[in-house]
Amino acid sequence: MKFVDEFRDAHLIRQAAGEIRRLADPARHYRLMEVCGGHTHAIYRFALKDVLPDNIELVHGPGCPVCVLPMGRVDDGLSIASDPKVILATFGDMMRVPGRNGTPLEHKARGADIRMVYSPLDALKLAEKNPDREVVFFAIGFETTAPSTALTLMRARALGIRNFSVFCNHVTIIPAIRAILDSPDMRIEAFIGPGHVSTVIGCRPYEFICRDYKRPLVTSGFEPLDVLQSIVMILRQLEAGTAFVENQYARVVPWEGNLPALRAMAEVFELRPYFEWRGLGFISQSALKLRDSYAAWDAESRFHIPGIRVTDPKAAQCGEVLKGVLKPHQCKLFGRECTPEKPVGALMVSSEGACAAYYNYALRTTAAAAV
Amino acid sequence: MPDYKAQIRFSDSQIEMAHGAGGKASRRLIEGLIAPALGGPLLEALGDAALVEIAGARLAFTADSFVVKPLRFPGGSIGDLAVNGTVNDLAVSGAKPAALLVTLILEAGLSSEVLEVELRAIAAAARHAGVVVVGGDTKVVEHGMADGMYITTAGIGAVDPRATCSPKLVKPGDRILLSGPIGDHGITILLARGEIDLETDLRSDTRPVYPMIEALIGRVGSGVKWMRDPTRGGVASSLNELAADARVAIALFEETVPVREQVRGACEILGLEPMHIANEGQFLAVVAPECAEEALDAVRSVAGGEEAVFIGEVREAPARTVLSISAYGGTRVVDMLVGDPLPRIC
Ligand code: SF4
């Protein structure tokens, strides 16, 4: 496959790993945060740890959209679906995320009309096909998916489709990174910057991390070679004592971002004053809501949303894992009460969630090391 | 009748789609609820087909139901699947498929033209697989109850005396043979539902695998220790079941697992693992190392078996685990499918 196989070439991967070994100072311990869940997935899927020296620790960041959604918002979404008039449409990732009374899949099995869609436009098509029903799209995701929600809303308005609305849970990445940088537990030396989000927002918004916090950030692709190359670039910066934004993923990420996508977002969304993140608490100006001009398509003004707040089960340590303070297997519930089949926290649901990635691909690594 | 004791507890409060997807939940339902409730010693083996001895003859006996949407898709239809799925369950049990019962559950409102097309497909597939349809049943349910039509087929065949498969025979050093590229069927069906805008020329791989298995057993006999057709849950789930039943590790060499470009591409885009995707016309076999080359030769010599390969080997540790080893030496665990394969968003 073009643009994939080149980045999985075993010889080049070994070379990059060798370069990392050469650059990494054995007397130092490096903590690098991969912000994006896609990177977490790739790191486990391709077992990149096996080729990295032990003193390079990869810490999973807050970049998996379902993982950072608090349980209360899941319950809010499901409460809309309890209305028999409603078809709730959402991405596959959401289907197994637990609310207090079960996941969307379990609600569906009990009779709620919840459908999995591949894009918000498919949800809009559902509304066109079911004029006597209310179709609500449960929107999640960072700047990666927000533009397609925006374009869908613009389309709904242009076509005058009235039985469609969006329950908006889009969040923005920059305030989350800032929250981590400001956290007292903060021990991260550099960031592997999100690839997909950056295709929309570009690289410039990360500059403050380097300027104000003196931490390098390298925007990275998702193939094994991308991630390793980004680590090489980070180590070179750390060695030289510099901190700036670099773009490893230039084949996809334009430095200035995707202007039409940003325009669509600006037309439809505005920042919420604050929003709750799982594990990170309330972060101001960190999420999007629909502008008043789109109120007719805003599920939050069209339906009664109970505004449920749920604290995570006591023993669940999703917050610590999300902030990179704990590794997934250090959570007391990991692999016992909490498994991908019966997840307690959202980090165990999506394959981008640190706990699920860890469980699916690396659970038995100690045993595997013996092979 | 000795008691069949559940090793696994089934405590799920309701049945969900995942319980039918061929992964962990399916196994829990079968081993934790169905087998203990209905079980006798024969059910304990939980193979693709039941092996029974009647008047001195060793027979394999199996049934399968087919509930596919849409009814027709590139490369096949529900009618082909209903025949091939069942004859393949017999074949991987080491039996030559002989006769089929076909039960139709039809939804009121189904066009008779569609029904006729599927009946012809059943007849053609049965002819091709060398089995005769000897009976069955027909029921009609109300409109809205059966996605057009469901088919259940039951099949019977005589077990080849040279076939002695059992997970108990599987030992470290054995090799894992796969008959051809994986994932074609599952991805074809996913795309045929029209929910995703991806264009490919993929076709389902539905076909009978008996000719390949006949050649294999004919050549190496008891050198074949285990066989399975990796349908729902894919290669990953079949091999995980083997690793658990035989208490061994299975090491796969990632590079050697054949996956077509289009399947790989679709999986990349949707965030799916090709080894979790369903197949209909492939089989896996564990063969003893001393007859490995002969075994591969035998399968490759049959039309349709040309792409057969060895994809891995049986190891001692870590027991009950399937590992995939990349060309650059990374090792990852390949777990069973959890629930239905759900695409990721980004
Ligand atoms: S194991 Fe489960 S409960 Fe613990 S941090 Fe991970 S998702 Fe949360």
C-alpha cells in the first residue's frame, strides 16, 4: 500500500531504532507524551516498545475522544435516546462506552433506537429517510471530527432538514495540553504531537508549549516509522537543548492547517465557557457548542438534557492514567473488573484508549518477552 | 451421562449482538450457559461438527444458521453461504460432506423471485460441493421479523479414517497452515451494506474447502493435528481458541499472513484488525513439522489452494496466547475479537 508500506519497512525501522539508541543518553530517563490516541494504538499495534531503549518511556496523553468524555455526558446522550421518537446516531467508538446503566449497545439491545454511523452525514441521511423521527447525532471528537459535524450542520440548514440535531461533545486539544503542562504531577519532557488534529489546526497553535514551557513538540504520523522518526527529532532537540515545534507529518499536515475546515468550524461552533473532562476536571474554553444561529439543530436546546454528573467508580484510576501519572496496568481494576469486554472506564473501550491498547496488545508482554 | 461442568460463568444479563459475533462473548455464552445446560460428553469437544459413532461408522454432524444482510453480495449470496458454511464445518472435522437438510425461514413479503434465485444458488453450491439436499423445513414469519430470509442447514458426512484431529495432539514445533488470504468475506459484506463509501473489487471467498483438505489428509494423514474454518471472529479467534484448548502459545509471523491490498486498506481506514475479520472459504490447519513441506505442497496442488502458506508455529510459552511477531522483531498479543468489530473514528 502506498504511503503505508514505506513506513513499515523493517530495515528502515531498525535503522531508526538504532539512531534512537545512539541519541539517547543512557544516564537519562526520557518521558515523552504521545498526545493522540491514534499514536497510543500504533505504539502497541506495532510493538514499538520492543525496539526502543528502556530509558525512553512513552506516556499516553488525553487524545482519545471517548476516553476524555465523562460518564455523565454518555448518560445525557442516552437519556435523549429513551424518547421513542428519537434515533440516536453515533460512531462505532461510542457504542461500548459505559454509562451508569450500561453502554449504548446495551441500551440498543433493550430497545432504544441507537444506530452506528460512519460519518455525521450518514446521520443526516438517516433524518432524510425517517422524516417522522427525530435523528440526534451524538458528536464526539477533537478538531479531527468537528469540521465534518460543522459541514453536516451547514448542509442540514441549507436543505432545511428540521428533524436532525447534534448533541455536541466536541473538544479542543490545546486547553487539554495546557492543563497537563500546568498539572503539579507534570513530568513530561517532550510531546509527540497529534497528527490528525493537526491536519485541521496546523502546527502554529502548539508554539506556546515550546515558548512558555520549553518543551519540544513534533507533530507525528501514525506509521511505525513516523513515530520513531518523531522520537529521533525530539531527542535531537533535547540533546541540543532547544524547544520548538517540528512537523514530521508534513506529507499530510500543512503548517497553517486546513483553512476551509477552520472556517466551517468557526461558522457553526463557539467555545463553551467550560467543559468537564474525564480525569482532568473542568477546563475552561476547552469544548465547542453550537452557535445561536444553529440553535434549531442543537439537541441541547431541543431536548431536555438532565446534565448528569457521575463520579467514576472509586477504584478506577482513569484520571491518573489519562494524565500519564499511572500506567494502565497500575490501575487496581485493570484486567480484573475492567476488561475490553466489560469496561469500567472509557480507556478500556476504544482501541485508542491506553488501557484497551495495553490490554489487547501488551497485556502479556512479560510472558511474551520469554519467547 | 456425566455432568458437564462450566469452566466459564455466564453472568451477562441479556443477549447482545456480541454474543453472536464469534469472539469472547460467543464463547462465554456457549461454554457458560448452552453447553452446561444441554451438555453431554460429546458436546464437550465444542468442535465445528459433532463426531458421533453410529453402527460402527464415524460420522460428523453439524448445523449452522445464516442471517446475512444483504442477501446477495459480490462473490456470493446467502444461498451459497448456507451450503459452504456447513460443508466446511464438516470438512475441517475431517469428514467428506455427504448430505444436507435445508430449513428456510421466510419473511412475509419476500419476493418469490428472490427466493427462487437463492434456491438455485443452494442447488448449484450443493452440486459444486458434492452433497445432496435430502430434506428440510419451511416456515414463514411476519413481515419485519427475518430480514427477507434466514437459512439453517444441517449436514452430515463420513469421517476419513486417516483424520485424527484434536487440540490435545498439538505440540510445540507444529506449524500453522492457512489456505489463502484472509478477510475477503467480512470486508465484502461490510461494504455491500452500503454504509461506507469505499469502492473495491473485493469478492467474498465463499467456497467449499473439502478438496484442499482431502488432498492434505490424503498426503499427510495423521500429520494434520487440528483444523478450523476461521469464520466469525476471524483467524485471531480460531487460533486463540486453539491456544486455550491445547494450552500452547501460537507465534504468527506478521509478514507471512496473506491479506489482500483492498482488505488491508479498508481495515486501515476503519481501524479494524484483518485477523478479526470473518472468512468463508479458508481453513487453518496445524501440521507436524516433519510433514510440513508435503502438507503445503498437497494444499497448493489443488485448484484454489495456490495461495496457501505457513503463517506461524506452535510454541510452549506463554501458554494460551497468540502472538504476532513483526519483521523488525516487535511482539504483540493478538487477542480474540471482543464484541462485533466496531470501526474507529480517527
Ligand atoms: S483499567 Fe479501567 S478503570 Fe482502570 S484506568 Fe483503565 S479504564 Fe480506568
